[in-house]
Amino acid sequence: MLTLTNDMMRSIIMDHYSNPMNKHQPTSDKFEQIHMHSDNCIDDLNIFLLIENGIVTDACFDGVACTISTASTDIMCDLLKGKKIDEAKNIIKQYDNMIHEQPFDEEVLDEAIVFINTSKQAARIRCATIGWNAADAILKGK
Amino acid sequence: MYDIKKIREQFPMLNGKKMQGHPLVYLDNASTTFKPQCVIDATVKYYSEETANHHRGDYDLLYNMDQKVQKARQTVAHFVNSDAKEVVFTSGDTMSLNLIALSYGFQFLKKGDEIILSENEHASDLLPWYEVSHLTGAVIKFIPLDEEGRLTVDNLKKIISNKTKVISVAHVSNVLGNVVDIKAFAKVAHENGAILVVDGAQSVPHMKIDFKDADIDFLTFSGHKMCGPTGIGCLIGKYELLEKMWPYFVGGGMNVSFNKDIEMVPYEPPMRFEAGTQNIAGILGLKAAIEFIESIGVENIHVHDRELCEYALSKLEKCDDVIIYNKNAKNGIITFNKKGVFAQDEATLLNSKGIAIRSGQHCAKILNDFLGIPATCRMSTYLYTTKEDIDAFVDAVINGGDILDAYFN
Ligand SMILES: Cc1ncc(COP(=O)(O)O)c(C=O)c1O
């Protein structure tokens, strides 16, 4: 489990916002894709997951997005890569619990814990979850 | 004298309300406005002391209410200088524009006719005309904006033709705050055989409008943007146009007679456009709101908005990090971005300091193509905004730190 100070959390978010490693086009046409846009932010994102043999082998996104949605989606992509579908679904579930101030399992969230304060800015909950909801929608059918 | 303290005392939302632990600084008045006690009282009184339908009726309570609704119509008419019979109550600006599109556009436009709109229109003034275009085959054209995003008579003249039947524009843009010379627009429209629809959502609350003198054909606005209740607004239309227009919202209270041969005879305007029981509490609240505004003087409100924006601009312009998109707009709206900061992030930061502004596309999605940016921040003042509000806003924009302070402080 990560023990992070506020300053560390801030720099993790800023890192993933200024330099989102997973923000790019998919590398093949085998990726499954979902488009999401937010009605309270102008976030407008495409999420891409590559699922092979029950495992999320790659994840990326592109589009226009604010700090919170960019960083949270980028971190999510890191987290989902290499996970079995059930594990991936559970990570998303635990994240959702955290955002909505429900009991959650910190162990599986890793860096995503930096969004623990999202409820302080309730108007931005949508931004912190937009990429996650998209991934969840792709995984739902699996 | 403009007694801001006395004005503010009348607004419950301004008396001690906090946001994120800070005194609320409300600068999203282009979106909606707070209500003074007199408006709240007028609506509550309807429910607690005067409840009755309006229209025809045989008992005092109802007769009195009918009289009050007619009085409210006169109050609106006096406020914008129209005749009372030219005032149609609607649920708001959006419905007013839809009503015009349906009862005028759909009814009178045909294939090949032209509708002229602008790139800075609000969705509520674009989409009803898109429907008219789909239904009738009329063509939509956009007046090009000048380099500052303004609508000029010259640019209107460039695209108007004898096929143009309708021009519909916002008097004041809700994004850039520019004011259109509606009197000149009306003249050009009429010279070409077209009518001019003026979306007054952002102008009627803030400046004196003379419907007759400007010679415009339709004017629309919402009560909630001028200290009135939500769910009430007006359509002001030249009577000779209203008379020609068929009502498509039909039902009780709008017809003289109907029979089994599927015939219906509507009332004369404005009643024919008011099918069903109206938002009576809203009508009474709107009347109170107009009386409140008149007690201050709408011209004084305009001056107040201007002074505050000039003051804010004088400070913001000193900061290199702030981009302002409408330096020369003569209204209570400042549209800006902080360099390198996503608009929503700026708005969240200000929220964390108790300051309410808007970020996004402000329902004018086409305008962002013109500006070449995905979103802007907009702050907008009203009659109760203070210099201290502006100071708090400017300080937060210039010295406010970054968005993550909103999460970690
Ligand atoms: C220019 C303009 N037109 C139309 C509207 C729609 O007003 P309402 O939502 O009250 O119907 C607005 C409100 O934001 C506006 O600013």
C-alpha cells in the first residue's frame, strides 16, 4: 500500500496530466473503443482497451480533457494493463467506492488513491470517473 | 444613488450563504440570478393566499387572479415598451424561441428560403431553427463575426438576400457579451422583406429595451435571469405577426370553440399561445421582479455592470497569464482563460474559494471554433455584485494557485 503525502499526490496527478503516457491512438485495430463525453465538463474522450484471452493487455485514450479526467484516465490505463477481466472490474469498483466515499480496498488502487479527495469538489466527480466508466462499459459485456 | 448595501439586504442568497467554507461570491449571473424577498413573497403569496386558476370564472378568487395576470402583462409591456396584447407568457426564453420557430418559421417558410443566424448563438436560438430547416427545406446561413466576435450591420448586409425570411440573433451574446445594434438590424431585415427575432435573454435583464422604437419583430427573454422565478419567460411579438400565427401548443384556455369536424377556432393573441394552466406563481413573481428592477432603474444596472467589468478588466489586464476574449464588450460579462489552464480546472479552483463562475462552451458550441479553443471561463455580474466580489475574483484568478489546491488544501 502506498503512503502518500498531499505533495506527493499532487505531483502524481500533475505528472499524469502533463505527460500522460497512455494518451495516444491505439496501436492496432483490435482495440475495443468507447467514446464518452461529459455534460458538466467539456471532457470528450475515447477509451481503448485491448482484451486478449480474458486479459486486458493494453489500454490507452485520447481526446480533450481537464486535469482530473486526464490524470485519472492515464492512471487507470496503467492499472488495468495486464489484469484479468475480473480483476479489472474489481479495480474499477473499488475506485468508484473511493470516489463516492464508500469503504474500498486500497491495495488494488495503487496510484489511483490520489483521487481520494475528489468528493471535496463534487462538481468534478464526473471528471474523475469518466474514463473509468468507459472502461467499465467495455468490460461489462465480458 | 445606487445603494448596493440596501439592494443586497433584500436577497436571502446573499445574506451569509457560504460555499466551500467561504462567503459566496456569485459571478454566474448570465446563467441565472438570485431572487429578492419581494419576488419570493409574490410567488409564496400565490400559493398561501391567492391560489386560483386564471381565465374565465365565476367567483372572486378566480376573477381577482385573472385581473392580476392581466396586470402582470401590462407590467411586462411597460418594461419593454410593447402593447400588453403583444406579451405572451411562456416557460422561458427557450420556449419562446421554439414557439416562434414553430408558429412562424414552420408555418411560413418554404424550401429555398433563408434563415440567418450567427456563430455566437446559444443553442436555444440555433436548434429551433435547425428544426425549421429540416421541416421546411429552408437554408440556414451564418453572419460572419468580425475579428472581435461582433455582429455588424455590414456583415449582415453581405449575406442577406431577397430569399432571407428570418434573422434571429442574440441582442447580447452570452459568451462574449457583445451588443448587437438591433434597430439597425431590423431596418436591414425589413428592407429585404425579412423579420428580425431578438433573443433578449442576456439583454433584457441588463439594459433598457424599447420594442417599438427598435422596430424588431420578436423579442424573447427569461424571468430567472432578471431576479424572477424559473419556468417563466416572455415572447413579445408584433401584433400583426402574432395574429397570423397558428398556435401549435393547443388545449384548454386558448380556444373559442371546437367541434367534431376537427375544427378549432383559437382566441386572439396572446391567449391563443397560452394553452393550459399557466405558471401563475411565476407570472406574479416575474411582475415583482420587473417592479424591483424598475425601482433601481435598468439603466443604472447597466452602468453598474459596466463599472464592475471595467474595474475587473483594469486589474486582469495587468496579469500576463490571463487571456481576455472580450476586452471591448460593453456589458457585464468577462470571458477569459488562464494561460495553460484548462477552463474547468480554473472554475474548480475558484469554487474552492467560494467563487461561482462558469466554464465550458456556454451552450454556444459553434463559437469555440471561432475562438479556436475548447472552452472558456466566464464571469458575469448583476445588480447586486460588489467591488469586493470583483476583488475576490481577481485575486483568486491572479494569485489563486493551481487546481490541485482545490483538492489538497
Ligand atoms: C443568449 C441566450 N439565449 C437563450 C438562453 C436560454 O435561456 P433559458 O434557459 O432561460 O430558456 C440563454 C441562457 O443561458 C442565453 O444566454
